[in-house]
Amino acid sequence: MKTVLVTGGAGFIGSNFIHYLLRDKSFTGTIVNLDKLTYAGNPENLSSVQEQFGDSRYFFEHADICDQQRVAEIFGKYKPDTIVNFAAESHVDRSIDGPMDFVQTNILGTAVLLQNALALYRELDETAKPGFRFHHVSTDEVYGSLGESGFFYEDTPYDPSSPYSASKASSDHLVRAWQRTFGLPVTISNCSNNYGAYQFPEKLIPLMILNCLAHKPLPVYGQGLNVRDWLFVDDHCEAILTVIRKAEIGSTYNIGGHNEMTNIEIVKTICAILDELEPSKQVKSYQELITYVKDRPGHDLRYAIDASKLEQELGWSPSETFETGIRKTVQWYLDHRDWWQRIQAGTYRQERLGL
């Protein structure tokens, strides 16, 4: 890992991965961040990285992964030996409103990256090829919905429900095809719901935190009984790095946090932490702000990941419990008001999408 190209590195998980990688004492290489800077891509996520490592170990390239010419220029300029693909449209509600953006970025963009990675890989001499990797970051949503029991395994058949999950399923298939057909050395990971610092406030946890602080309604879909497995973002970053460094070519790993929670449990937990850390002067408890709203179309009932393959084969397991991770997350948003207030000053108003 001498030169790591991170796509979507200004987004939530991508920026956390860059921070994590630069904290890793065993990594002494260079990072190239390729990001289109859509609404959820925020250069402020990496301002400290830019200040400390800019023009020495960190380089930013403003580009769209669908732009074949620009991607080819960037690959040719830096010649990365490791590509980590985070770049994606990722919000289910937005995929209901505008599915073609998801088709474009998540499917076509992944194909453009694969073709350029393959061209670069073919140029390498035989001694350099064993160190080359293309890692694709995907989601557990490709598997569809579970009932009240059972888990997603790496061999669970794909059954996506939303335009978002369908586009990610398509990208996974493309990655596997480039490995099987062309011999590109790839790995794939499918993760559960992430939470932590720098998450754009359209997602459940930051949305609820900021709505509490503004004393806005806390919209909960249906009865709030949909279940997700929650993964602290730093644990996810560690797992990705473990897969890149240790996994066999062509392998897939599920990454989960062993934290199944209903949406209403999540919301009530956030309210309880804020009741303690920043008590309201308007209501006795932030739970009074909970408002049940019409459910999302095609809302999957339950996701739950079995990550035992990753633990048994590569030795990874999550460090954070949900209790420790959610407290750190709430505290981060309390400590970084300037970050999210600048987002609120833009076009996003924490309105409901996907109606």
C-alpha cells in the first residue's frame, strides 16, 4: 500500500477511512482522494488532514468517477497500487426521488473505475502485480429484507428492494465479473448501517440529534420497529483495512457491529443521552418530540449481518458496543456545531425525502 486511491473520500465513511489510515503507524504511503463533492461530500471533513499532510502524503482530485477521461488522467498521474471505492449515492430516500443518479454513479461509475484499474494493473510488471488491490465497499441492503430471525451471510442471494440497493447490487456483480473475466485482483465488503463523526444529517442518527437540539419533530417511520445492525465507523474502517491487507483475491466479507436495534430504540437512546448531556429547557425529555410518520415505500423490515467469517478468517471484531459508540457520536455532534451548522446554512433543511 504505497499509493492508495480513495474514491468518495470527502464523504462520511471515506473521510473517516482517510483519517484512520493516516493514524495507522504501519502505513507510510500516500493517499489520493478522488471526490465529485456532491451535497454529501464535504472538504471540511478532511481540513486537518489537508493541513498536516497536504502536498506530501495527501492529494485531492475533484472529479466524477463517471468521467472516463478524468479518471484515466488521475490513475495515470498517481498510479495507485490500492483503490478503495467508497464513491456512491447512498441515501435510500433520495433513490426513491431520483433513481437515475444512483444508476449513473453506482453502476456506471464503478465500471469506469474497474476499467481504469484493469488498464493500470495490466501495465505492471509481474513483481508488482501481487500487491495490487481493488476494494469495493458495499452494503448489506443488497440482500433484501429478513424476517424476525436469521442473518445475512456472504452467500445469501441478492434481493434488493430500493433503487439504491439495486444499484449497489449491480456494482458488486460488476466487480466480481472484472475479477473472474479479466483477472483484476478485487475484494468486496458488505457492511451494516454505519454511524459516527462527519455523517451527513439526512441519515437517522445525526438527523435525530440535530432535530432534538432544534426542538423539531423526530420523524419515525411506521411504528419504528424496523431493525438494523449498527456499526461504528472506526470499526468499519479497521475492518476494511484488514480485508485489503489479509483477504484472498475475489473474496467477500460481511462487516457488522453485532448491534441489532429497532429504529425507535435508536431514537429513544439518543434522546436519553441528550437529556443527560444537554437537557432541554422546553420539554422534560426529548422523547416528547417523537412523531410517527407514514412508512417509507419498500421499507425493509430487518437487516442483520453475520460477520463471523471476517472474525474467524482474518481476526477482526468490532471494538465499540452500541452504547459506547452512540455516546461518542452524540458528543461529537455537540462538540462540532460549526460543522453541521454550515451544512444547515446550505440547501439541505432536514426535510423528509422519498415521499
